[in-house]
Amino acid sequence: MKRYKCKKSIHLNQGEKKLSKLNRIRRKLVSKLIFAEQGKNEESIMEYLKKIAKIDKNRFRMAKNISLNLGGVYEYPD
């Protein structure tokens, strides 16, 4: 039986963990949105778009805070 070594783990700080979690939730919502668009379900499409917009707002705020803590300059995307 072969044993495989794990890759070296990178310890994330609290903000990066939350950002990673939001990214996972957003990816799931985007895939649900695609299925809702194929089924032409208008109510769920609007619901998913609102949730994605709310998550994006939080992601940009958290990314700004993380980059400022690292001494970087953050610019909002156009």
C-alpha cells in the first residue's frame, strides 16, 4: 500500500478563511443560477442574483481589509 504525503499546508488568517468560505458559497450559487436560467425560473434567478451581489459586496470589503493589512494598495475593480 502506497502512502502519499500531503502538500504543505498554508495557514490562513481569519479573514482569508472567511473569504475562502464566501468564494465556495458563491461558486455554488453561480452553478444553481445556471440551472435556474436553463429552467427559465425567474423568481429563483432574481433570488440567486441578489445573494451573489451581497456576497460580492462582502468579498470586496474583506479583500480590501486583507490587502491593507499586508501593506498593499487596493483599487476597486471597474
